[in-house]
Amino acid sequence: MTAANPKHQDLLARRLELVAGLSALNAQALKLTQLLAGLEMEVLRLELALKQAPAEGELARELLDELRTAHESAEAESGRQSQCAGRIETVEQEIEALDRLLQQAMEREGRTS
């Protein structure tokens, strides 16, 4: 196989690798979505508890600290989710480009899709 004329078997093997990687990234994205939803629920729970708690005191301070921590965690996970979405987009583009190369290789070998 040359870089200019890859064989369709080699392209299929590479495509399989990319699809497996894409599957793993989609699983990671789902986990991040679930984690972020849980953190958002925690934020809502803490905000409700703060409304019901006295405006001062140790409990209010603890709830505010927990709320701040939950917000920070949600922000960090949101960033990880965005990064994962970017990696998914990149792999999808690689698969599309590979599909075009695969089509060209099959045409050179006299095969149709």
C-alpha cells in the first residue's frame, strides 16, 4: 500500500479503529452528560435548602460552601463535555474523509459501493 493509493482493506481497518474510538467517545459523552445532570440536581437541591435555611449560621455557611463546590464541579464537567464533543466532531470528520478515500480505492479496484 502506498500513501497515495491505499488499499480498501487497509482503509476499512483504519475505519474500524476510528469507529471503535468514536463509540468510546460517545460513551464518555453520555457519562459526562449524566454526571453534569447530577451536579445540576445537586445545585438545585442546595439552592432550595438555602431558601429554607436561616440566612445566617453554620448551616447556611456549609450550604453556601457546598453550593460553590457544586457550581465549580459543574463548570469543570461542562468544559470536559465540550472537549469531548470536539473530539467526537474531529473523529466524525476523519471517518468522512476516510469514507471518501475508501470509495476512491474501491473505484480504482473496479468495485462499486
